[in-house]
Amino acid sequence: MDSLARTLPASWFCSSPLYQLERKGVFQKSWHFLGPVTRFQNRSEKIIYEIAQTTLIVENRSPPREGIDTEGIIVYPEDPALQIQSHLTPSGLVFATLSLNAPSFETYFEGLEQLINQVDFTKLPHRRSISYEGRFNWKTMIDGFQECLHCQYTHPTFTKYYPPTFYSVTNHTNFSQHLADPSKTSISDGLFLYFFPICTLNVYGGGISSFRTLPNTKPGVSRMEFDYYHEGTEEEFEAYFKFVRQVALEDFELCEKAQVNLESGVYGEGILNPNKENGVAFYQGRVKELVYKQYEEDQAAKELEGKIADLRVGSGGEDVKVVVAVW
Ligand SMILES: [Fe+2]
């Protein structure tokens, strides 16, 4: 049993100080998926993303013209004092960071472009976006996305088309690929991608959907944001929308109930199924690693501050010049 991965403790889903470590150690050092280029074609619309209390704005500044424009898409922080990175993949997906503390896109998502370049994301137009708040920690939702053990009893309609018997998750560098049905040779139906920490991209049911689970400063609250892309008629889109919304609503209910258990103290921690919950073990492991690293960095910074204060006292309050290494 020792070799089996364990879940994060329930306290990690309910703690404000822990969230502040996640904010600095995870969110500020990650790449976040914003959308396919088709999301950013309306020249008069600024798309606002609030991710872990940092606001990014995306707009398309090219003059209006026929077809899909990628040249004019720019991503910038609302706060002009901040600096960020952004990246457009050859297949038409836009990603951004919240600071300059994240590694390069290629290092962060090693091998991702090779996989997603098989799909042309410039084809399906944006049809609808919705957003609402949920009473659960962001990790409670990602736990559910990263495994499909719950699918059979929670998603009866979904499992009819994508049977959980074959469902498997492959973990890569900061992303996971879910394989719903190996008999489907095309990855343009049944492609589910998770981008660590909070974004997903789902190609199934004839359209593309993407969701973000945005953390609130209150650890038991998140905001769900969904974007839907489809090229069918109004009627075809509504049928697709109904199908995918059903799955999302079923997950939402499950997460609110799971959070009640996490907060009530009836659950501490458990072990994870090595085959069916390897996606959960993967992303929770990343959270743990980055939170620990942030904690150590913060502790080291505090110790250094203490030493500088001691030197000031020792020198009778005169200004002391201290040269420190910046890492
Ligand atoms: Fe689910």
C-alpha cells in the first residue's frame, strides 16, 4: 500500500494560506489556455480573463477582413505594471502566463504542440460562453475531470457514446490526454485535454468546449467559465450544447457535494487507484511539489529578511549594504 499514491489531504481544499501558496507557486508560474483563435475575431470585443486574481485582456486589433485573423490578437495584463508571456500554437490555440515567473511555453508543455497540431482549431466558430460560481475548491473540480471512475453512474448519456471501459489518461509535461475510445482513430472526436492547473479543451459530440475553474480567495469557492465552439445550424448547436451541458451540470452537483465532505472533516485523505486515477495523482503531485517549493522559497526569503534586520541592529541602525543572490 505504501507504493500507492495518496490524495492531497482534505485541508488543502479548505485553507486560505494554502491557496496563497498555490497562487504564487502554481498559478503565477503556469501557462493558462485562453481559447482557439476563433474566440478572438470580434474586433470590438475585449475578452477579460480573471485568473487567480490577475486580470488578462485579449483583443484583436487587426482591421476587419474575410476569414480568420491571427495577426491582430494580443494578450496583455490589465495592470500595466505586470509583465506576462503569451503564445499562439500553429494549430490556433492561444495561451498566456500571469507573470514572467513561468518557464517558456515549450518547456512547460513539452510535446503538446506535436499532439494538438493534428487538429485545426481555426475552423469552429465561437458560439457561446457562460460563467457561474460554484461552492467548491478548484481542485475538487479538477479531481473529477482527471478521472472517469465516476462517469458510469454520474454521466449516463456521455458514457453511452464514450464508454468508460476503455477510458484512460496519459500524463505528459503539465498536460494530460484522455482517451475515451481507442477504436476511434481520429482525435477530432473524443479528444480531452487537461492543461495544468485549471484549463481543459474537449473535442467531442461534434463541437469543441473548453472550461476553466478559476480559484477565489475563499478556498471553497470557484468560478466556472465555459466556451463553446460549433459550426452547425442553430438547431444543431443547441442539441450539442444540451448534450455537453448535461455532463457539466452533473459534475457541478458532484463537486458541491464532495466539497461539503471535504469541509466537514468526515474525510481526511485516501489512496488513488494507480490505473483509473493516475490523472489525479499526476496533477495533485504537481500541486504538492510546487506548493512545497514556494513554501521553501518564502521561508528562505523570511530568513534573509531576518538576517538583514539583525545586521541593521548590530550596526547601530546605520544602513547596511547586503548583496544577495537572486534566484
Ligand atoms: Fe464527470
